[in-house]
Amino acid sequence: MGPDAPTILGIFAHPDDESLACGGLIARAAALSARVVLVSLTRGEGGPAPESDAAALAAQRSEEFKAAARVLGAEAAVVLDHADGMLPWLDHAALERDIRQLVATHQPDVVVTFDADGLYWHPDHISVHERVTAVVAALGAAAPALFYVSMPPGQMRAVAARAGGADVVPGLHDPDAFGAAAPPPTLVIDAGSLAARKLAAIRCHVSQFAASAFAMLTADDAALIAHEHYRRADVGAAGLTLLDRIGTPPARASA
């Protein structure tokens, strides 16, 4: 990986968000020798796992996050220790301070985070969207480009249907919540053959997906999750990025 390779910083709420939302982008960017750093602001201790206490689950999910990052080809997986399930109610200044430090440390060309709908209106995800946007906006001329990721409507219903109606996320019984009323994308990224790597990364998150629809898919089914939706923020740097190089405008993507 050369010294001039672009850097993508993905900032998310929980271990597994990165693989589920933008595993295709991560895999494609890494295959093109981009430097990818993934961040989870929490250790995911609030996630479903009935046989684990919070500390054990946090440790397990942190290791799953690192394993998924390796599968996708990311250079680093950084786990912070903010309280899972509480991000909207934590001190916004403290969250933004941590996000600014991440940007200062890794000097990304592009930051990727959730769109305003938080994939499926998850409060933690929406809070991360708001805090990352505030940080990038405040950086002014020094800001990286900012892209938001959302789910293509209907994609998770197709996954659930292929798996006989199983939940795609434990406890979330309506697959149509994913991408419902998401802002329209400005780019569509197709993972192509690397969709299989995205599926493998999702499956690294055993604590969350061992009994989900994703556990029932075959490698041939990975095409169901190949397409990802991105929207360029109206804050952050302008100009072409790696995402613009590998993405396709929505009209062309659906043609």
C-alpha cells in the first residue's frame, strides 16, 4: 500500500454496523490499496446475546469486529468505550471530541457514517450521524469528504425471504424497516464478486448473526447484498474521491 493511497475512515455505533452497512465498499476500497480504518464508538455490550453478561459480550463483539475488519481488508479496527444504547443521551461534546481526534489521527480523505435514517431508525446510529456531521462541518476547509450510507429499500426483505423469513437482525422483525424513507442516494456501489467477502464479514459477528437470516445464506446468495447506497454530504471537502471512482449514479446503476 503506497504512501499516497487514499484513507477511508468509517465511523459507526456498534461492531457489525460496518459489515452490514458498507462491507462491499470496504472490501472494494481495500482491494484497490486504499487504507481503511474502521471505528465502533461502543463495544456493543447492549446487543442481543442471552447467554453472555455485558462485559463478556463487549469483549466478544470487539474481537468479532477485528475479525470482520481483517476479512474485509481494513488496516485497523478501533473500538471505543461509549455506552451502547445511550449515544443520543451522552455528552455530545465528549463524543465529538473523540471523533475529532480520530480524524486528526488518521487524516482520512473520506469519512463514511450512517445517513439520517440510521439504517433502520436506530437511535444510536442517528446520533452517530449527527455527531460526525457536526465534526466534519466544524472542520471547514480542513475537512475530509463525508459520505452517508443507507440500506437499499427491499434488500433486507430479499435476504429474509431467501432464509425462509428469518430475522436479519435479532429482535428486528420487520425487514422493511431497513431503508424505509432513507434519503435518496447519490452513488450506488456494487461489491461484485467481493459481496462474498461482505457476507463472510457479517458472519464474523457470531454473537449477533448466528441464528439470523445471514447464517442461512449460501455464498451464491451474497449477490443479494452486493449493492450499497451512499449520499454525499453537503459539508466536507468537495472533489472526486475513491467512492466517486467506484460508484455509479443511481439512474445508471438501475438502468
